[in-house]
Amino acid sequence: MRKTHPTEQSAADAAPISCTSTCPRKAGWLEERLQLSAFQEKYGHKAFPVHSTFFLGETAAISFLILVVTGIYLGLIYTPSISEISVAGQRLPEAFASVQLIESIPAANLIRNVHHWAAHVMIAAILLHAFRVFFTGTYRKPRELTWLLGVLLLGMTLAAGFVGYALPWDAFAVTATGIGFGLARSIPVVGHVLGDLFFGGAFPSLGSLPRLYTIHVVVIPLSILGVMSLHLLLVLKQKHSMPGYAKKLAEPGKVLGISLWPNHALLAGQLLFLVLGGLSLLAAFVPVHPLAAYGPPTPETPAVKPDWYLLWIFGFLKLIPAGVGMTLGPVTIGPEFLGGVLFPASVIGAMTLVPWLDRTNRRVLRRFEYLEPPPQAPLRLALGVGALAFVAMLLFASYYDQIGLTLGQIWLLVLSLPVVVAAAIFSWSWVTRQRRGSVARFDPTSDA
Amino acid sequence: MKHILTPDKTASPGNDHDHPSSLEEPLRQPRDRRRTVLGWMVGIAAGAFAVSFAVPAAVLKALMLDKPGIAIGDVLTYVDTTTGGQPGQPFKASDLPIGGSAQLFPMGKADNQDSLVLVVRIAAGDGVGGLVAYSAICTHLGCAVNEKLNRDNLILCPCHGSVYDPVDHAAVRRGPSDRALPGIPIADGPNGSVIANGLFDGPIGPQ
């Protein structure tokens, strides 16, 4: 059968002639092959609610992107080795010398500072994002898994920040990482194995930097990428939670917002440039951790404090009085384990369990699709602010001996102030709720 | 179009709800058991696959620094110029006033942080008389303790504020540390220098 069907032939020939203004536009090269319009049809019209606090998670994702790109650039120069080499007549660890080289190139130094600042911004954005989700109660059904993955992302980002401390191999790096090694080893039974695994044998050893470097540039970023993708897929699948006003405007079961493509994408693009611009300004004018501030490692220990995002653990470590700990057969629980491993693990664990600790999540069978005004849930607001006050007091506690307080005084402050704050917030919002009555109460669940 | 395999349908094709349960049971059971066994086998295989990663993880060795520790007879030398000496030059017992302290390394072993020694003069005396020597590595998390004593003539760790008493065998005076700094016997060496006369009497740093 050589000849094609005559009817088809004639239709194809006739079309270009008869078609004028009503003619469908010729599909582009990519469209012909990939049918992108079908993709756009399916996902591009997804509605994304707009609220000023809905950009915090995106800010974290953008910071991550910037961290990856700047990190790749830095990795092209950086050498993960502690072997001593001669640089301008001075014996220096190779890693330190390579960071010195980065600092000596203005453009590379800017990128290093952007990398450092982006880490701070990413962690701050994740925390603020978590506060927004917590105080508006949107971690509840159906978004428990999204919250769980979010806590995991926070933990991995903190870990990435800590491992990043080690890389410049200055006096600060060696001290801070050495403390991390001590904490890892303090874990009962498996501590020594874990310490050797993650720090490349007894720290500091020649194996330490290659291992920490691989963890910092491959293991953690890939894990973050995977978990973040899952986190975003869940948002796409379950739809974003909505601000309260959407309940009046949109039909039940519908999402009020702007379309993913092009409107939301445009906003995200603007945010990318805003974050990048802000980071570049910070990097250019506010130096972070210049090598000269600590110098190469020495036998002495500089008085180091970790960055703000780990300072609460540091504060708690300082609060542990002498003689705390116990030995049960082969298991030794020391003050380092209690303060540096068990305490932060319980804080992260409590965060993880939030959706299951919230009783309203069990009582109400419908889905929580709208942000709840924080004062409407006095207990949650009080516990949340109380927990924040506790962390703030731990930051304060990391300076207690410099301020001249005794251990007893600072313990009293750390324990009492958060309780007072929580009690005050609880009674205030309780009274407000009672006064307004049930009329003004907003139901954050979906009617559908 | 969704294709869902319900256990009912696959277990007994053509199963009808009118069937009495006594007839249903013999049909369902062998297939269910096979599925359970298969499920277990898949689970065990997946678990074994995951566990097999533990072996390469456990043998992940790394290059270690060759770090000789302190030995009897090692001459103690200054670490830096803070207390008036020159780095690498032998420490002289007569250099320290009462309440003075210095960080020292055994000669030629400055690569090993664990052999860092803190000597403190707690009383007047000739040679090593009135001197005490401890490991300078904090037993809390392995920071080096401050070279200078604090206002109360106690040894302070700059990291988390542990305090040790040099007069009382470096016993812990304030937490978070829970173990005294290990001590080390010292003796007079040639030309007024000081030598190690034994090994540390406890493990160095956090355990």
C-alpha cells in the first residue's frame, strides 16, 4: 500500500489554504516533542495562596540553591587536607592555606561570604517557617508528614552548618569540631564507632577533613534535596493551607490563590533576586568569620562560641553542674551526653511529635485547611512562646559567667522565666477568647 | 481508570458473596500463606541489603597522624611566649612565680595535642618543689584549659566553663566536667629544666 488515504491527504493539503485567523498556532519545536502544554494544563493552573508568611519556606529553598551554587565554586579551590605545607615561609595546614587563597581573591571572597551568610539565612528562614506553621496550627491533619519532613530538613541543615565549621581548619574550626567529636563519642555504647565513622578516626587525624568534607558537600546536600523534594511534592499534592479570609471568598474545597505558572513562578523569581541581592549586600559589607579572626590552629583553645543556631546547645552544656552522670554497667552517661546529645535530641524529638501531641488533631475529623489565628489556641500559643523563651534564656545562659551570675541564679532564670511568660500569654489569650465569645471563633477546618 | 487488586478478588477469582464461608476458606488459605511468606522474604532481603552497608561503613579507615605520646625523661618545653619563654625551648622551674602557670609540650612532640601539660606553681620551692603538673586537656569535651589561672587561682576551661583546683589534684570545682584532670609526675632535669617522670595517671580528654 503505497498510497495514503486520499481523504487524509486532501485535508492536509487544504488546511493551509483555507485557514486564516481561526487557524491554531503552529506548535513550537519543544511543544511538538514534549507536549509541554499538557504539563502546564495539569500543574500550571494549580492555585497557590498568597500571604506574606508563605515565602519563608521558599526563602529557605532559594538559600539552599545559592548554597549549592556558591559551594560548587568554593569546592573548585578548597583542599580538604590538614597536611602542613609551606606558604610564604609559614607552615600552614593545606585546608587553611586554600581558604586563605580564596580570601585573597576578591570575587572568591565575596562568594565565600555569600555562602556563609546563605547558611544563616537558610536556617533562620526554616525556623520562621516552622514558627508560622506551628502558631497557625497548620501542621495538623492532613499535613503531619510535611511537618515531619520539615523538622528533618531543619536537623540536616543544622548538621550541614556544624560540619561546615570544620572546613577552614582554623583555630575555631579545630576547637568546635573537636567538641562535636567529643559529643559524638559520649553517646553510650555506639559513640566511639559513630565518632570514628563521621570524624575519620580520633579527631584530629588526616582522615578527618576528607570525611567531613564529603559529608558537607555530598551526603547532606543530597539528603536535603531528596527530603525537600518530598516536602514540596506533599505541598503540591495536599494543596497549600490558606489564610482565613479565603474561607469567605472561595467555595468549599477550592483553593484561593494565584496560578503556579506564570504568576507564582514570577513571584518566586522576584524572591530569588531579592534574597541573592540581600545576601550579596551582607557579604560585601558584613564580613563573617574571616580567617584572621582566629588564625591557624594552636595548642591553646580560643574562647569559642558556636553560631546562634547552635548556641542554645552550648548554653545548656554550660548549665550542667559538676557530678551529673551515672554508670550502669558498660553504659556511661556523662554530662556531655546529657547536654550535647540527649537534650538537643529531645528538643528536636518534641518538635517532631507536635502534630501527635496536639489533641485538636485527634478530636476533629475534618481537614485543617486554613490558618488558625494564634490567640484562638491559648495553650499552643503559650507553650510555643514559652519554648522560645526557654531557648532565648539558653542563649543568655551561654554568657552567664561573663555577666557575673552564679550557676544557681542562671538555672532559676532559665526555668522560671519561660514558665512566667507562658502563663502570662495563656491567661491573656484565654481572657481574650472568653470575652469575644464563640461568635468570633474561626473554624480552620474545611467544610468539604 | 484505576486498577485496584483487592485481596478478595485475587484470593479467590470469581468469588461470590453468596458462597458460604466454609467453602471460601480452603480456597483462600494457601494463597494468603504464599503471599505472607513472599512478603517476609522481600522484607528480609531488603533488611539484609540495608544491613550489608554496615560492613563497608565499619571498615572505613582513615589515615591517622603518627603521634608519639609523652614518655619518661621527656624534657618539657614552652608552647608559646605567653609566660616569657621561647616556643620549643626548655621550661625552667625557676621561671614560674607562685600562682604562675605555663603550657608545655614534651620536646619534639608538639604535634600531639594530647601530650599538652599545664604546670602550676602552688608553693615556693627549688626545682620541681612546689610545682604541680596536669594534662591540659579538659576532660569534658577536650578543649585545652586556659594557660593562665583565673581570679581565684583555679584552672578554667574556656569552652564550657569547667573549673579545676590545681592545689587539690585538679579536682572539679565547677561543672560541667565530671572528672579531674589527669596528673603527671615531674622531676628536675639538666640545667634547671623539668622532665616527665612518669605517665598521665588517667585517660586524656573526654572518654
